Amino acid sequence: MATSSDTDSSNPKRDQILKTGRELFWKFGFRRVTVEELCREAGVSKMTFYKYFSDKMDLAKTIMNDFGEESIARYRAIMDSDLSYPEKVYRLLRLKKEQTEAMSDEFFRDYTSQADPEMLEHVQEMSAGVFQMFMDDFSKAQQEGDIRKDVKVEFILYFLNHMMEMVQDEKLLALYDTPQDLAMEFINFFFYGLIERDRK
Amino acid sequence: MATSSDTDSSNPKRDQILKTGRELFWKFGFRRVTVEELCREAGVSKMTFYKYFSDKMDLAKTIMNDFGEESIARYRAIMDSDLSYPEKVYRLLRLKKEQTEAMSDEFFRDYTSQADPEMLEHVQEMSAGVFQMFMDDFSKAQQEGDIRKDVKVEFILYFLNHMMEMVQDEKLLALYDTPQDLAMEFINFFFYGLIERDRK
DNA sequence: GTAAGATAATACATATTTCGTACAATAATA
DNA sequence: TATTATTGTACGAAATATGTATTATCTTAC
């Protein structure tokens, strides 16, 4: 797993390439962005690019990796905090929204279709890791009485995954004065249908 | 000006190509989209594509042209309606927002950098036409007392062009509970700072 | 059913783009 | 000043896109 992200000795040029790569890949996907264009946007010569990254895919791997690690860190930061469980879930939602907005489907699709098997495996390992963390946190929350004992974890995952889509559903939105109202409706539903009854 | 938009005999395949072209060009710009990919997405063979359009640029021209004509038609529909002047301006704003959201900068940049001079001229003529219409409508509104006599048309144009950016300004947004509040603030400012005093 | 026209699938030669590297010139740095 | 990092340009090789030709398949009106 020798991607260029291992050595993070802050390097302005390399950082600039990473930053530009994120922006362009996020926006247009992997295959639609050329190395030349990326260098132009980053204000960096092609030689410098190939100095820090072996090729375009290497950059993509680094970006994916950084993104994954950052996501995990932020997830852990929320779950390990002293916040109430409802507040934690709320922040997870915001985190998810922020991230799915940032990362384009395009990039992920291009990436998974062109990355080598080794790296795909790594991404899947990270995903599996997050899933396991979520499961553990969920069990803990059940044991501590934050969540009803008879709720399936799959249901929660499904609900979280779809909540952001639902709150953007046109027909639903039409029923509320503002998008915020609908979001609030969902969050209330989520908690007051879920939280242990004898809790405040 | 023999683009393929002249003959609009409804043709499902051709329409499908136009629709897909709009989607992909809007999203990724002109040069990032290939004919092959476009055909794939439209569910159409390459032969069919080249039957209806001489090449990719021809499709882009048609899309641009349709977009321009549709914009002009919608502008006229608003201005020629019996709505109050404030209501007209409000609808123009919404129209502008809708359209700038739909049309990506990418497409416009790619287009203007690669389209032939003849077509560029055509786009500019359309723009000029809209500008002239706006000027005429503005004069009319001044004569009819909807707008103060001492306001420069350039100011209005500038203000309208920047209003949508301003209502999305982070720092401004931070001052209001909801984005809607800020938008309302702007619209109120626009009208009550502009409308003839002796009008209701 | 069948003939005619439209569309798809495939293959292909050509043109264009992109990639990755080499090398000389320039800027930054210690 | 010596050294290192970076740029700009050029370039061949590889990959990709273009536009056309051909043949097969699908529609549909008769």
C-alpha cells in the first residue's frame, strides 16, 4: 500500500496538487480530468506532479485514502464525544450530508472502475471498518439505553442513508413552508420514535 | 445559421439526444463529454447521432440556441404579463437563478472558446436582443411610474446580476436565521428603495 | 406476411488528446 | 556560489475520440 499519502511532510506544491485534485475530481470525476489540466489549475509543472505522484491514479488513491481517514476520524470524534445520543446522530447526519455533497458520484464510480484491486480492497476495508464501528457504537447505545433494544441496526443504517434524500424530496418539500421544517420533522420523528420511552 | 434546431418536427430519438446533451453538457461542459458517451447515455447509436447532428458542436449550437430562445420567450412572457412590476422583477430573479443553476460555467466557457465565430456572433446577438428588451421595458416602467426616474439602468442590471450571489454570501447568511430571511431582506430593499414613493 | 425505412452493432481508418519522460533554462535557497 | 526545486518546451508512444461504412435487426404501414 505504498501511496504517496504515507509521508505527510507538509509540502506546499504537493498540497496544492492534492487540493486541486480534490476540487476537480470532486466536480468532474476521475477520467474527465487530465494531468495537464490539473497542473495548470494547480499552478504547477507536469514534472513537479510526477515528482510527487507516480500517475493520476496515485493521486486519486491518495485523495481517497485521505478522505477515508478523515471521515473515520470525524466519525470517531463525534461518537467519542460527551454529546447526548440525539446530538451525536444529528451531527452524523450533518457529516454525511457534507461529505456526500463534496464527493461526486462521478469520482467514486470512475475510481472504483479503474482503481487496481488492491486499492479497492483497501477502500472496502475502510468501509467495513466504519461499519463495524457503527455496529459497536450502536450496541453500546442500546446497552446504555439510548436506543430501544428491539430496533435492528440495519434499519438505522438504511434510515440514515436515506434521510438526506428524503428531506430533499420535492413532493415532501411541497408540504412544508421551508426545507428546514421538513428536516426538523424527520429529526423529531427519528428521535421520538426511537428513543427509549423512559428517557427525557 | 443552419443548425439542426430549425426543423423541430418532434422526433423521439433526436429529442432524447438533445435532452442527454443538455444534461451532460450542463454538468461537465462541452469538451469533457464525448459523442460515444453521449450516445450511450441517450440510448442511441452513433449512426443515429450523426444522422441528426453533423457533429458535437452542432448539437451544442442547437442546445445553446434552444436555450437562448427559451430564455427570451420566458423573459417576454413575464414582462408582457399583467403582473405588478415588483412581481415581474421577482419572477425575473427566479428565472435567472433557475437558469444560472442549470447552465454550468463550464459549458459556456468551452462553448465560447470552441464555437465558430458565426455562432458566437449569434449568441451575442441574442444577448444584445435581451439587453435591448430589458432597456425598453425599463424605459416603459419608468414612464409608467413603476420605477424612479433618476435610477440608471446600469445600476439595475448590476444589482440583478449580483443579487443571487449576494443572497448566498456566507457572511451575510450568518446574520439571518434562514436563507429565506436574507432573500426577503434583499427583495424588500430592492423594491422599497426603488419604487416610486407615491405608489402603494 | 412483407417491403421500406429507421436504428443498432460492429469494425475501422483517421485525427486528436493524453501520457510520461527528457532536457535545458530559470527561480529559490542555504 | 553551489545546490536543489521548479518551470517550460518538446516529443514519441499510447490511449481515446471521431466520423464513416457495412451488415444485421427492429418497426411499422400496407
